[in-house]
Amino acid sequence: MAEAEVKAESVGTVVVAGSANLAIAIAKTIAGLLSGSAAMLSEAAHSIADTTTEVLLYLALRRGARPADTRHPFGYGKESYVWAFLAALFTFVVGAGFAITHGVTTILVHQHTGNYLVSYVVLVVSFAIESVSLARAVRQIRRESRRWRATPRRYLRLTADTTVKAVFLEDSAALVGLVVAGVGLGLSELTGSELYDGIASILIGVLLLAVATILARSNVSLLVGRAVSERIHRQIEREMLALPTVDRVDTLMTMLLGPDDILVAAKVDFHNDATGADIEAAADEAERRLTERYPEIGYVFLDPTRSMPGTDRGRARRTQNED
């Protein structure tokens, strides 16, 4: 799948999720106001937070896709992580904060107004819509994981495309939250106690807190400058060592510049009899091989260097830990 197609698919996934969350947020808000249920109002806050998140993720995709210029020679890929981090922060503050606070308030003082039926209908419809949005995200994750020759779980953990990761986690959390809200409403209706409705609201807030924390940590790591996975690191190293004029790779460093942009920099020891023309040809061949295998590699920098004393022949000095 071409890079442009991947970006278009990510945009489509975000747009579908955002449209679904907006419709669900309106329905949940109406149901929550009619029923007075803390769990329903927390779910409404959940969907409002998710809708805002999708808007920020859309901005992340658009802003991060701008081409490089003289002020930003490596492009704007990292800006997408800024917007994605703000999206996680919004979920943390607005979604989780409201759900937990409202749940505690409900347990202490709230009196339920009734009309459970409306809430049940909205929960069922919301579950169906969220399932459609999640299914699209899962399809994209499976396709991308095959392209990177990784399991879907590993791809989701290590991917630099935080937009599809955010949609998957938020939609998954939304489905779990709907079940929790339904159980809380059912127990409150059966027992006549608002305790269960309030507990459900708090659990939804804790769920949002966990998702926001995971996404925030992931985006901070990418903003700082995360390397590619160890498996891809080794494959890049092997491609360089396969060049006929390369004796060893002393140091190999990589950085994810954006969802679809990788920088590769290496100190390479060439054979002693290699000429300047040989080194130039090897550098061109290294770039050709690497970009052919991984089209996301946008920059390859090789620094000819002498072998480091006391190192094993052919092995690069490690600059990252095993995943």
C-alpha cells in the first residue's frame, strides 16, 4: 500500500470515528438529561471528548503532512504528535474528570429521575455505531501489520501512526464503557439504589483515564524522538552490512520523524581499499535498498569512519534497548 493511500486511510478512519462519536454524543446527552443517569451523562462526556479528540487527530494528520521547507528541513511530522498529545490531554481532563466527579456526586446526593428505557435504547444504538467505527480501525491495523510483517498487537504497540492507535483504543473503551453503563443502569433500576449508577460512572472515568495515559505516554515518546523497533533496526543493519564495500557498521541510529517518516544515520567502516567513488556508490546503494524495503525511510545519512577498537567485526554499537 502506497504512503498516500495509508494517509488517506488514516484520515478516513478518523472521519468515520468522529462522525459516529458526534451522533452518539448528541443521543447520549439527550438520554442522560431525560433519565438523570450519571452513567449516561458520563458516557455523553465520553463521546464529546472522543469527538473533540477526532477533530484534533484530523488536525494532526493534516498539519503533520505538510512538506518540508527551509525552516523545517525534516518536515512537520512531529507536529502530528503535538495535536495527538493535546487530544489525549483533553480526554484526560474533560472525559475522565467529568465522569469520576459526576459519579461521586451521584453516589452522595443525586436522585434519579427515571425513564430508563430511553437510556437502554441509546446504549444499544451507540454500541452498534461504535462497533462499525472500531471494525474499520481493526481492518486498517491488520493491513498495516501485514505490511510491516508484525502481529496486530505488536504493530499497535509500536506504530508511529498515533491516530489509528487512538481511534482503536477510544472505540474499544467506548464499547466497554457502554456495557458498564448498561450494567450500572440495570442494577440501579432493579435495586432502586443510585449507588450502582454512580459506580458505573466512576468506572467509565477510570477507563478514560487509562486510555488517555497510554496515548499521552506514546505521543511524548514520539515527540522526544523514538527509534524504530529493534527488529527493523536489525534489518536495516543487515542491509548495510550486505553492501560489498562495507566492513562494519559501528553505530546505527534511527528516529521516527512522523507517522510515515524515518531517519537513518550510521557510522560505517568501509574496506581500506575502497575509493571515494566506491563509498559514494555504496551510499547510493544503501539508500536505494533501504527505501525499497521501507518506503517510510525518508533520510539516510552515512558517515565513513574507522573501526572502533575493541569491537566485534561486523556488529553495530547498540544505541537502543530491546523492545
